[in-house]
Amino acid sequence: MTDTSFSQFIQSLSQSFIPVVDAIYSKEDYVAIDLSIDNKRLEAIDVSSSKAFEEYISGYLALNESKVAYGGYNEIRGIYNRSKHFNQQDPETERNIHLGLDVWCDARTAVLAPIAGTVHSFQNNKNFGDYGPTIILKHIIQDVSFYTLYGHLTIKSIENLEIGQRFEIGDVLATLGDASVNGDYAPHLHFQIMKDLQGNIGDYPGVSNKRDLIYYLENCPDPNLLLKI
């Protein structure tokens, strides 16, 4: 399957909006948010502070009369500069281009399986600015294998999981963690689709550098092709 046809395959799996957080939120409750380096409003925010960033998200939702903010695929961001986990001296190898879709809402919000799958792996990625507790599901649909990643969860979300455990569409998979456990971010879900895990267990890069971007965009199609927010 070519990279283009894989994206088309992902798009074909749904015909309308699929919630990946609590189904109490309808499509109309969502609003797109720009967290790129082009958003000048972020220059007034201390993005190194998870509390300040959470206040910005809350204010944005209130201003737009919405309950959930989403976005970020293939977005160049400045918020990773605070972490040595991403920051490099060379502009070609600095990891600052986001590969997943972020869904910003309250801590402890339920995370739902958007498609049926089994638990491939999970772990707590504890680096500052990393995912924190993370779950990866494996999916086999129409003989096509691929994976989805759910990052920034609560520790409880991974405590009683088992490899191979099955989740059906709409099942509660996890809950969102707060800044104390989720890599020090405002509460949100990082949702990502991967064709090839490249041998990773409980983890997969969610941010790319310029040098490797073409590969990662081909391996990780836009998650909104599936979710249709």
C-alpha cells in the first residue's frame, strides 16, 4: 500500500465525526486552535509554564464559546524549546513539527477508542515535555495493519492494562492526565496514527525535525482524516 493510498484508506474508515474524547462533546463543541510559531498571541504567554498555557487554552475556549480545542497536525511550534528532549542546536534536527492531533480539554476527561483495536504496548514516558503515560493500539482492518497512539494520560490509565486487551469503538480507553504526570503540559490528548511503528514499544515520535519530516508525514497521516472534526 502506497503512502497516498494509506491516507485514503484512513479517510475511508469513517463517514462522519468520531469522538476520541468523552462523547458528551458534540462536533459543535469543538473549535480549531493555532499553536504554531505564526500565532503572535503566544508571544505574550509563558509557554514554559503549563499553568499559563492552560489559562490560555481556557480563555480561548471561553472566547469561542466552545468546550474542546483541537489541531496541530504538521504544525511548527515554539513550545518545545523549553525541553532538552526536543531542542537541538541545528535547525535541521530540532524537533518542532507536530505529527499528531491535539485535543485540549479538562484533565480526567475520558479518552475513547475511535476504532476497534487491541493494546499493542504502553508505558510512562517520563522525560520533561514527553507524553507521560501512553497507550498504543494495533488495528487490523481489511487486512491492513496500523497503529494509534494516545499520549498525556493519567497513570491509572496504564495500571491495569494488558497486552492484547481489546477495545471496541467508543470504549473508554483512558483518562487525560494533568501537568503533574503528562509531561508538564496543559491537559490534552495527543492522538496519532502510524503505519509503521519502527520497532517502538509504548512510544513513537510525536514531533519531527525538518530533515525527517517527509518520512514522518507519510508514515503518520493527518488523524482528522479519521476523526472528521
